[in-house]
Amino acid sequence: MTDADGHFKMESLPPGRYFVFASQQGYVGQRMTSGGTKGRGLNLGPDQHVSDLTIELIPGGIISGLIKNAAGKPLSGVSVEVLRYFHGSGGNQLSSVTAPSFTDTAGKFRITDVGQGQYYLLAVPPTTSQAAAVTVKNPEGEKNRKDALAPVYYPNSTDANTAGPINVRPGSDLAGMDITLAPVHALTVQGKILLAATSNPAAKIQVTLINNNAVTFQLAATTDAKGAFQFECVPSVDYTLVARVQPTDQKSKMLWGERGLHVEDSNISKADLRVWPGVDLSGRIRVDEKANLDLTHINATLWPQGNSAVTALMPDVTGVTLRADGSFTFNNVPAGTHILQFTPLPPGYFLKSNGPADLLDTGVTVSNGQSPAPAELTLSPNSAQITGTVAGDQMPAAGALVVLVPQGTRKGRENFSKRSSADQSGHFTMKGITPGEYKIVAFEIADRSLLSDPEFVVRFEDRGETVHLSEGDAVSVTLEAIPADETSP
């Protein structure tokens, strides 16, 4: 614990490398310096005494504003979310970084402790029909229609692709982030959930309607005895309709179904959906017999692609361990595209696909009720590697973070990227790289959580080096570290 002047003391520490962290409410990060050197790590030798260690706490930002309707009336109970792009199973997707903040009776919200970075602000109205529905009287005497409040991104967009980014700096107070929720045409969506094997109705199961542009806006309904469901006051936009039937005993399988729905000008009366059991997905990894590798230490995982809110509801597919002959089988895999991932691989090895299509790039597509062809892969010892040095201000950039970013069809795929830290001499090494096209960038960065934002890395890709790696390549590069003050949003 620090004293009144912020001083602290740690004694009787054995020699080694340490990471020192400090925290206090209202602060979201830190910068550490020792002897004029920036970094996160501290090397302690025998009988060494460090007295010039300085930790600067980084204050969080504040975002506040007002949520109102088109008439200017403040709206209470609206969920306001701060989102950022992350590498998800379906590519780069917006996800919340803080718990939702709800507007008060005056329609105001205030979100604190936001770390530096680029964010998006989303206002989500209550999903209950009573709270979201607005009756619009037609002055010409025609039948009144119902409108509903739809989610809106700051400053005024129902589409995430046209949302305006908000840049938060340490300690910044961003007031006046006001959003207006305008009513859109509200419609009724109804249909039936049917068991694919028998066409019998699936009674008493939950059905979810997920807004494709604001995945936290979800409507739920339960089917009746005839498998019928109905959603009222659905704002006109694109949705994904999903349904799942829980297994009734240990021998039965979970059933799953999903479909897209475009809700626009008229009610939908036949949004029927069939639910299916999962299928088996099998494959085999082959390796040169002379390699004498034990493949049973390799774990196989299947990652569903697509809308994160949809994949979160999908039946879980249990990871498996490779058999001695390299074969594997996943059970109860739902329809969709799934990415195969295998860890840990033996040092110096990489995986490649044997078929006409690179399944490791494109994923495996599973159809309802039909197992795909077995995945045939090869474990090759001819992986690539990169060594190099990082400099900053014509000095070795000790502690700099080096990021290898895949390009082309692998762009945004975290399992193909790699990271390494420069040592005290600025040297780094990356091994076990899958051949392909990459960008390699070095950062002298204080807040490394920024690297989880794909938009952050894209901003600096042109400051790095392009590398093309073939099988067995050993490439050396020299990098200039991007200074920490340039990485602030």
C-alpha cells in the first residue's frame, strides 16, 4: 500500500523478472518507468536495489449524455452500451466493454472508468412491447399503425457500419453524447417450430429473435402446444431467428435451428423453422512416420462462425483429443461454418489442408442432417520463423511488442497471428509460423489491451513490414517501434 505521498517499498525479493502493478478506483491502466527505461517488466539481480521506479496510473474516461425520443422527451430505462471491435469467431465484431448503463428518469446516463481507445455508443430501448411500442394515429382516418423504438448507434444510425466512433483519452470527460430514438414501423412475426425428423410441433420451447445490427437487442417467445410463436411490435430491420430444444435425457441430443428474417413493410405470418440434431464431423492429421510424434497431446477445438449472439446460443461442441493415429471426431455439430483449431502443435510444426479447399482458412461447412466429408490435414515440420530487432529513437526498444498480422483470407484470424516481446537488446524471435502473407509491426505501447481492437492494429499496419513466408523460410527483419504517444486514440 502506498503512503500519503504515493511511495511504496517491497523488500526481500529474490532475483528474477517481475511485473509490478498498481491500482486505484477511477484508474484503468498504468505506465512504468525505471532509470529512464519504459516497460512492464523489471529485472532484479542479486543484492540489487531499485529506487527510481515510477508508476503512473492512467485515469479512465467518462461518457455521458441524454437519450430522448423524436419529440425531445427524455427516455428512462434505456440501456446504453460502450462497444469496441474484437476478433470474434465470426471475424471482427462489436462487443460491450462495460456493463450496460441505464438512463434515469431524466433520460441521462453516465459511464465511468472507460479505458483509452476507439469505441461505439449504442442505445437499446426496453424490449417489452409495452415499453417500446408507440401508436401512431393516421390523420386520414385509415387504420392506426404501431411503431417501435429501435436500437440506435451514436450519433444517429441503426446500422453499426455507419456508426460514428468515439475516441476516449485518459481522463477525458465526453459529455453531450446524446442519442435520439426515432420510431420505426413495428410489425408482427409469427410462425411454428417443427421437429425436422417428424415435422411434429416443438412445444414449450424458447424462440429468440436477434437484431443483426445490435445483437444485444433480442426478443424472446415460447411456443405453444402446437409449436406456434408470435412476436409483437418488432422494429423493421434484419434479424436472425433461432430455436433450441434441450435434450430430455442422456441419450437424446439438443436440437437447433436458425434462419434469417428481413422485417420491413408487412407482418410475417409463416416464419417457420425446423430444428435438427447435430451431426458428426471427423478428420485426420497425417504426419511423416519418421517423425515419431505423439499426437495424443494435441487438442482439437471447433469454433462456430457468424453473429456472436447466435453462436452463443448454439449447442456446445465438446473439444476432443487426437487419437494415436491422428484421427478425431466431433459429435453433435450444428449446421453452420466452423473453424478447426489444434493446440498445442509440436515446436516448429504447422498444419496444412490436403484437399482442394484450405479448410483451415475457410472452415468446415456443416449442413442440416448431413455430415461433411472428413477433414484431411498434414502436420508439417517446415514452418517458417522470423527473427529481428526493434529500435526506437536509434536505441534498442527493450520490451517492445511485435505483432504478426495475417493478410488476405486470414485477415482477422487470431489463430494465425503471433506476438513476441523484444528483449533488453531489442531482439525477438517468432517460430512455428504458418506460411502465408503477413504484416509485422512493433509497438512501444503502454496499454496492451488496445491490441485486442482490430481497428487499432489496422491503423498502423502500413508502418510495419510486409513479409511473404514460404515453407521452411527463416526471415530476418528490422523494425522501428511505433512510439507509445502515437498509439493514443
